[in-house]
Amino acid sequence: MRYDHDLIIVGGGLAGNCLALALKDSGLRVALIEAETAIEREKAPIGQRALALAYGSTVMLAALDLWETISTTATPIKHIHISDQGHFGKTRLSAEKEGVDALGYVITAHQIESHVSKQASQTELTVYCPARVVGLMSSDEATYLNINVDKQSVNLTAKLVVGADGGQSTVRDLLGIKQKITGYSQKAIVTTIRSSLGHNNVAYERFTTQGPLAVLPTTEGCSAVVWTRTNEQADDLIQGSDSDFLAQLQNCFGYRMGELQLVGPRFAFPVNLIRADRMVEGRAVIVGNAAHQLHPVAGQGFNLGLRDVLQLAEMLIEQAESGGDIGDPDFLKSYAKVRQIDHDKVVNFTDGLIRVFSNDWVPVAISRNTALIVLDHVNSIKSLVTRHAMGLGGKLNRLGKRRY
């Protein structure tokens, strides 16, 4: 059978473009479908959110020839300070003690998307944009897509379709893949602050019974705030004045960075744990936010999605090199089986953090604060935890290793 493309990626965000870059030398004929123009994506408020890139993710980005340019606008995290509001426990992690330049980096979604999309545009990639998928069908031989491009209907065929189109994935819906949603009854408030003492490249994770507060170092001496509150509290904080918001933020965070000053707009979005029932249906697979959405605690969402993409790219390259069918359902299920292990580990970790640190029952509070103190003083355990925070808890795939 003759195909229009070997592989069609639906979604031109971080996951989709990174997959396209990972496959640029594979010999596969790759197409990308994106609904929004670059200008529309740049105007979206969600792009202002800060992403915490684990050290392991920077290794992966370097393997895609991306990190050298991304690093120019990313802020290094030299230290991580973890505390529990109103209690005695705290833990401090250090890049210097691990022998690395940084434990991770912070960059806005807009900034990294700009770098990635620019690099992807320089590859031999067929792009349909702005275009929307309106129909999808998978047979034993091919996947058939119907898309609208500039108000015209176009039919495409491919061996494989990858849904990298985010939390509101059209591909996932058309495939009939359902989701399991665990609600936390929380919203995350995103904004930017400046402090009188500066951030000194320290990332703070402060747990409270209403939700975690992350303060992350960014460019120009500013810090990105990701503050999780109950739905009612978050609505009040968004609707209230800047001075009221700042006073409550200062009260929650304290004065480790001195006086805080609000320098950016405030946005809020619901926080849920969302997982697709399956990652594969016929000759189609979903990755990144189309497959999972996590609580922002510990900043694991993007890092998990990047590992999805590079694991898939590695397996696709190996399958193509061996003459195999890249859209074979059994092959795709083998990918899903590998990724399921990582997904379960990260989901259990992030969900467990929220449940343990949101519980103010005295025995639980004493236990977790004792654990924080032990972690802060036992170097072997601290080093292990630090490596996991850096995204080095498992093996790097072939793409991640090829330059290191």
C-alpha cells in the first residue's frame, strides 16, 4: 500500500516537535498537524507558566541539538529547599554536592516552545497548519485521517498516527480512549514575583494543608510562582487586589527571599490527575499530556512527556532499521508496556506527595517532618533522592546517551 506519510504527528507543541526532531535522521517521512498558528500559541496565557526541566531532560534535549539554544534563556537551579508550613521539617538539595552545574532549569513554556518549533521548522518535515483533525480511522494496513486545512478537506494516510495534541486531545477522543480523572478540588495560580533578597538560584517547594507552593528562579532576578490552593481560595486570590494577593503569598511563603513584589499577571487553572485508559488503539498512540496530566507538585509533567517522546522515537528508529512495521499494534503495545512503568512511578510519587503533605493529622505531620530531617542529614539517602529529582533515577535511552 502507498502511504502519504510514514508517520503523522498531531500536535505541534513541545511533545510533537520534539518527536519530529528525534526522528529527523530516521529516514521516515514525517508530517505534523497543528491547529494553532505561532501567533495564537504565543498569545495563550498558559504559555506564561514556568516549566522545571530536570537535569535528565536537559541531557535529552541536548541529544536533540536543542539544549545549547534553550540554555540561553533557562535559569539554573543550584539548590532546592523543601519545607512544611507550620512544622519543623526541611530538606536542602545542592547541585555542588552532586557534582553538577545545576539540579535542573526553569524556563517558560513560550520560550522553550519557540526554540523547539524553530528547530523543527528547519527539518524535512511536512507541516499542515493551521489544520484540525476531524476524522480518524485505523485499519490493519493504515491509519486514515481527514483534516481541515484553510477550510478545505484533505485526506491523508499513514502507517502510524501519534496524538501529541495535549490535554484536550482530539486524537484521543476520536480513538474512543477514555480517561480516569482524580480531582483534587484545587487550582494552581501562576504568576511572577521579584524579591528584595533575590532568588540566588534556589527553588523552593513549600507544602501547606491547602496545597503546595513552588517558587522557582527565573531570568532578570525574578521568580515564577505556582501556588496551589483550594478552588474557593484560588478564585478569591485571583479576583482580589494585587496587594491582598501579595500579602497572602508573603504570609504563606515567609521572608526567606525578603519582601516580595508582584511583577506579572495572575492566571489560574484546575488541578487534576488525569490518565488515559490506554495509550494505543490500532495504528495510533498518544503521548505527553494526551496520555497523562499530573499535579504540578515537583514539576514532573513536561519531563515525563519528554521521556514518552524519546522512548517512542528510539523504538521507532529501531523498528524502521530492522525493516519492521512502525504502526504494528503489537509493536505499539510493547512501547506502552515500557512507558507504563515510568508513568505509574511518577503518578504514585506526585499523588502520594499531595496526600501525605495535605494531611494535618498530628501523627502524619510528625512522621513526614521527621522524614524531611532525616533526609536532610543522611547524605546517601539525600543523594539518591536528588538523582531522582534530577531525572536520573532510571536508564537513559539510546538518544539520550548518544552524546554523553
